[in-house]
Amino acid sequence: MDPNLQYWQSNGQSFLSRLRLWFKILDPSSVLSSQVSCCIMHRSISLQYSSVHPDTGGVISPLSHLFLFPQVVASLLPHKGIKPALFWQFLLQTYCAGFNHANRNATATKDNKTSMKQSILIVGTVAYSTFAGALPQIILKRFRLIGAVAETFSRSLLPVPLSACLAGFSVMVVRSEEADNGIRVFDSNGNAIGVSKAAGSKAIKETALSRAALFGTTAAVPTLLLALLKRAKFVQRNPMIIAPVRHISTAIIFGLMIPVSFSLFPQFGKIKKESLEEEFQSLDSNGELFYHRGL
């Protein structure tokens, strides 16, 4: 049996088991390690899966788990002007697009035309998402909206669905080649039996939902927390406490939501044979096939 499939089947059958597994994989001691152990021990396996791409075998930078924190916090801050908002959104959306591309399912055969198309899609996604992410600040400054209601909508309410939608949008566009070209599907023994566009579409949708949950929750919870704190007399007498609470709560929620969002769907997803293309219907299987979802 393929070791990747066997490992995730035995450790990721339920949400809680996947969550425990991701907490181990994202443990700072394994993230900051520069070596990939080949031992059979569970700790060494966790280190391997946090540092090696399961499709290509390429090394994933250990700093990739840490680099996003300041960008997420800064992108959700209420900026004084449009340029700072665009700058931080550009950094955030560039990283997200790069992360989505680096952690895609990379098993489908690609040619030069496909690579060029993918590069154009990535650049377009970053440009569009940067502008859209700064939209709350643009609305306030360009249209000169005033009043408590308009400011609350632009600074507190709009960023929540906007962050979730842009995160999902980035996954859908950057990884669209998986739906166009298909991804490999496996039987229960881990044997590759073909390439399916239906499995590719399902993998993209699941990852987009998990990414939307990550960024949407990160934007929503600190906003709700601050709304409650502003009613407290202590905070009203000390308004300077609001900024550090916003920064710290955003970083904490984002850090906690990373393993939660990664655990929403199995790393090796299941798909019924009936949901695949016609060429898979004649296969002698138990009705379920597997695919690597990507991250």
C-alpha cells in the first residue's frame, strides 16, 4: 500500500484524529527542523509530512508556517490610507497564491502552455485580490463615506465575508488546472488507476472551503471580541488597549484555525466511483476511490 495513503487512512478518519495529527505536524519543533527523518517512529513520520510535498517529494520551506502571521494581522488592521492597505494586501495575497500553488495536487501532466496559463492566472489572482481586499479602505477614502454606520460596515462587517471569499477564490483560480487536467485517483491499496477531472474539482472545492473558514474565522472572532470589549467601562477609560488586543487576538485565532481548517476534510479524500468519469465505471472496486486533496 502507498505509505501516504496508509498513513492518512490510519490517522485521519475523523475530524478529531486529523486535528490531533495536524497539531503534531505543525509543532514548532518539527516546523523549525531542517532535516527530514527517515525513521519509522510516529514523531519522525509527522516531521516528514510537515516538510515534504506528498506528490512531488519536494521540500516545503519550514518558514512557510510562520511567515503569514504578520501579513494576516496587518491586512486586517484599520489603515489610515489606501496605500498601506494595498501594500499589506499585496503581500498577503501573493503569499496565499504561492502557498496554494506550492501545495496543489501536482500529479497531472502539464505542458508549457498550461504552465504559462497558470502563471497568468496567479498574477491575475494576486492583482484582483489585492484590490478587492483593500476595498473597505477604498470605500471609506474615495467615496468619503462618513458616519458610524458606514465606518462600522467598512471596517468591521465587510472584511469578514470578504476575507473568506478571497481566500476561497484564490484556491479556486490558482488550482483550476486540477479541474481542467484532472488528478490521480487510487484504489484502497494505493495503486494509481487513472486521472479524474471530477476528483480534481472535488479537491479544489474542499480546499477552498477550508481556506475560507480559516480566513473568515480569523477576521470574525477578533471583531466580535472587540465589539464586546468596547462596552466594558475599563476599555472605555483605556481605549489604547484596543489595538494590542486586536493584534494578539488575530494572531491567536489564526494560529489555532490553521490546524482546524486543515482538518475539516481528509488529506486523502474519498470519492464514489459513480461520481467519476465513464472510464472508471468498469473498474472492479468496492465503490470508493481516493485522491490527494492538496493543502
